[in-house]
Amino acid sequence: MRIAVDAMGGDHAPKAAVLGAVLAAKEKQVASILVGKSEVLNQELSQLEDYPRDLITIKEAREVVEMCDQPAVAVRKKRDSSIVVANTLVKDGEAAAVISAGSTGAAMTASLFVLGRIRGIARPAIAIPLPTPNGVTVLLDAGANAENDPRDLLQFGIMGSIYAKAVLGIAAPKIGLLSNGEEETKGNKLVLETHQLFKESNLDFIGNAEGIDLPMGRCDVVVCDGFTGNVILKFAEGMASAIFQMMKEEIMGSAVAKMGALLIKPSLQRLKNRFDYSEYGGAPLLGVNGVSMISHGRSDAKAFKNAIIAAANAAKQDMIGKIRTAVEELNQEEDNA
Amino acid sequence: MRIAVDAMGGDHAPKAAVLGAVLAAKEKQVASILVGKSEVLNQELSQLEDYPRDLITIKEAREVVEMCDQPAVAVRKKRDSSIVVANTLVKDGEAAAVISAGSTGAAMTASLFVLGRIRGIARPAIAIPLPTPNGVTVLLDAGANAENDPRDLLQFGIMGSIYAKAVLGIAAPKIGLLSNGEEETKGNKLVLETHQLFKESNLDFIGNAEGIDLPMGRCDVVVCDGFTGNVILKFAEGMASAIFQMMKEEIMGSAVAKMGALLIKPSLQRLKNRFDYSEYGGAPLLGVNGVSMISHGRSDAKAFKNAIIAAANAAKQDMIGKIRTAVEELNQEEDNA
């Protein structure tokens, strides 16, 4: 099994992608195919003293989708771009999963365009693991869509549950529906309708979840429309930055506190790491016909490594097959109803 | 000028309400009317050695709206409840503003029911000041509504701007529209339509704001529908708690860090204070015919004090008159268009 890595996407590509693939090979014996300009990638590899050569291969792709490119246009026109070629490897069965830290729009579009949707899935969704005191809460959709209907949200719940089980190892994921109040009567029109669908489903649905339940980890998977999820994801990122910045300001204002800060530095670093997206190895685009991991644009080598390992897990656990089966069952139930 | 304080509402009522009113009187010479059971309130006051007696009066109200009460039912039936009587004092011109830390639903309903809406305002909104490294960003609507239309959001922008000027002292508030991307083409249907209304308005509209812009303070006022705002408000509260809890765990795991923590304790406390809702003195319910401040259920004496001072400022600055004028102008423009 090999993982296709778009080695040209992301702020720190290609170096971070190459190093990440090497780390995944060394630490977990996961094999990667680095997709991009071979002379650049060989140059990066040649700088490494030693790496597991049998686990790292290169697939030539002459073009690159840039951040400024219009995703839909770029994916259609740049057929020889690293992101399109990497997805094609999955489609052709040469790779078990694809990872990209390039433009989220281009990564989504390429997977949708090349891999297609799983039969019966109306809208794919991005699932993001958010840190909590006890682990993570998976939030989806974190921004693949701007608008959703109740059936989309039910499918997000099904897919999120499968991802939490298969990749995050949560045995019986509890699902919450994001709302403006715990009570069943709370919510906008979308949430009120979706609540009923969840109640009738065979998911472990705990009811409405409030904003506070996300960081506190009251459930394992929280479902919302892509607009709300995207706002929250970016808010969480901004709030973590703001708190650490404000903490620094407060500490730097006092000589005694500066001394104290030296002593708690390792603890603070561990805390920061828990809010560091690189720890969580990217966010799967659930609903496309293959494992597709979208990594943060700022991904470093560790982030690529973790994304590669997570993608390999998803493939080993046959996450796509499980989603396919669950959606077929859902459609049969709907036909019978 | 006197501020009506629902002295029976909130987790720490009546003590916190009474002490808050006394602090506001001592520190800023703001006069309050404590509304509630007079024997209970007199008992609280009698325990104080000294307080500015001319600035603290009591208004009898025999009933209390409980947290378990249905807001709409309770406000209609409990006419002699502290929250209804406090709002009636504003309606009758005996108080310049009302403050309650009781059930948010009851506080909103009482103000809507007793004070009514400002002519031309379709939907009142709760405006929440969120802490940022440079001050605050006002988010509205933070939960008065579950669903809104573009015209509601435009009115929120107008009211939020007036509140930011009059009460928070921001000379020329910059307004952002919360969306899932900066570009004008990003957003759900509601946001796409609202964007155009804002562009045509005479507000200082900076375009779409993303989730990250809220905690980082890129604009002074951020407008969104009440569902999204409520989710974010509760998420922010949960995330601040989660980060402080995780920090404690990391520090307690190391003896050296524990020593360091003692040294940075005052800095951390200042940081925590910046995320403490009691610092910001409650959230105005904008759009009702009178100054109505809704305080956090956990309000302590300081929170009540700050809410009373903020309410007095809003009254002194004629916030309601300014909203009334702005809405009349908006309606005239719409008639002319």
C-alpha cells in the first residue's frame, strides 16, 4: 500500500512533504509516492543521508496548482499538476490515499473531479478533529459546503462516525447536532428538521450539542452545515493564537513572570502542541470515492507525517468501503420507508 | 438617572446584585433601583456597614421568574416578578435602563413585552463584546434569534455600530459580515444577499470577516445571524475554559512548572480576567425601546457593577434615540429607493 503525496502543495513544500514521507516510512513503515517535479524532489531526497529507499518513490507531475489559481479552472486545465496526478494514482489503484496541503479549494475540487463522489452521497464534507481536554471532537462539515440540507447533515453524521471509529479509534462515537440550545425545540429550520432525521437513525445520537460542548468534548462527532463549521474552525484557530499572544504580553510585562515563564515553557509548549493542527494529520474529505486528506497550508514535516499515517490507517480500515455500505443501507431504508 | 436592577436574577442573586449596585454608586455615583422582595433586599443592605443611601432605592416585586420557567409564559403570568417590574420602571420613565442576570430568555421576553421594539426594527439582537488582543470585537446577534434575513443583519450592523460608539467609545467602528471566506463571492445565501445591502449602506463596512477575525480583532463589530452568533459565543466560552483547564493539567504534571506557575500567577489571572464576561458588564439587547442589559447568569458583584455603569453610559449617550434616528433614516432611504 502506498500513499500519494502532493509534494508541491503547502507553504513548506516540497521540503516538508519529502521529510514527512521519510518520517512516516521510518517510524511506521508507510510507503509514499511523492508527486511533483522529479528534479526538485530528487534534489530534496539527495540531501538526506539515509532514508528507506524502497518506501519512497517519485511520480512525475510537471505542473503546480498555485494558491492564486481558481480551483475549478486549475484542476480542469492543469491535468499534469501534482494534485491532479496524485488523485489519479488513487483512482487507478496505484495509491491507497492522497494527501495535499495545497489550496483547500483545489484539493477538494481535484478529489471531487478525479475520484468522484461515493454513490448516494450528495455532498462531501471536511471533518476536522478539534482538541479537547480528553482527546478530540470531530467537527464536520468544516467548510466543503456553504449551504446544506438535512439529508446532507445526516450523511455527515454517518461518515463522521465511521471516520471516528476507523481512524481515531473511538469504539462507539457519540454524535451531537450543533445548535443554539440543548432542547429539541432549539435550532434554525435546518437543525430542527435534521434533529428528527438523527432521532430516527441508528447512530448513537445524543441530541443537540451547544458551542461549549465542542471544546469541552461532550460528544465525539459534532455535525453542522459547512458555513457554520468553517466559521468555528477559523474562530478556534484565531482564538488559540489570540490567547497565546495575550499570555505572552501579560508575562512580558513582569520580570518575575518572565522567570516563571521559563519554568513552565515545556508545559506551555505541550499545551500549544495540543492546539497545533500538525498533530492531527489533516482533515479527511469524506464522501469522495477514495481516502483524501486535506492538510493545513502551514503543514511542516510532522504534519505531513501524521497525515500520511492517518491516511494509511483510513485505507487499512477500509473507511471508504464502510461509508459505501452505510450509505447503501441508508438508501434502502429510505426506499422502504 | 436611575438604573433598574433585577435583584432576584442570576446564580448569585440577590447578594451580587445588591453589592454591584453599591459598588457602581460608590465608584461612579450611578444610582440604582433594586427590584425584588424588599425584606430580602433590606436584609442584604443591612449587612453593609456603609453605602450611599441616596443612590440605592428598593422597588417591591413579590414574584421571581425561575430558570425552569417557560420565558413567554412566566413573563405573561408573573406580572409582579422582579424582571417585569424592572422593565416597567424603564417604560414608565422611572429608570433609564434595566439590567438582569436571570434567564436570558426571560430577560429578552420581558424587555420585548414591556418595552416593545423600536419602530422599524424587525428583530432585536444581543450584542456581545468578545475580548481581543487590542480590546474587544462586538458580535451580534449572539442569540436573540434562531433565524434572520438580510434586512435584520443590516439593522444589526447599524445598531452594533451605534452601541460601539456610544458605550464602548470606538469613534468610527469598522463593520464586518461574518462569512466562510473574505471574498465577496463567499457565503451562504443569507450572507451573499446581506453583503450587497451593507455595500450600499453608509456604514464603515470592511467586507466579509472570517472566524479568525473575531478573536484577532480585525474589525470592531461583526454581524451574523443569531444561530451562528450563539454557537460562537458558547464555543468561545468553552474554549477559554478548555485552554485554562488543559494549561493547569500540563503544569500540574511537572514540579518545576508548578514553581513557575506561582511566578506567573498574577499574569495568568490578568489574562483570565480578559476572558471574563464580568469585565464587560453584560450584553445589550439592541432594538427594544429602552436600554436593556442582559448579564451572564454567573454574574458576581463586579459584573453587576460593570453592567450598571455600561447601562448608565448607554442612557447618557442616548443610545436608543440614536438607534431610532438611524432606523428612521434607513426607512426613508428604502422608501426613496
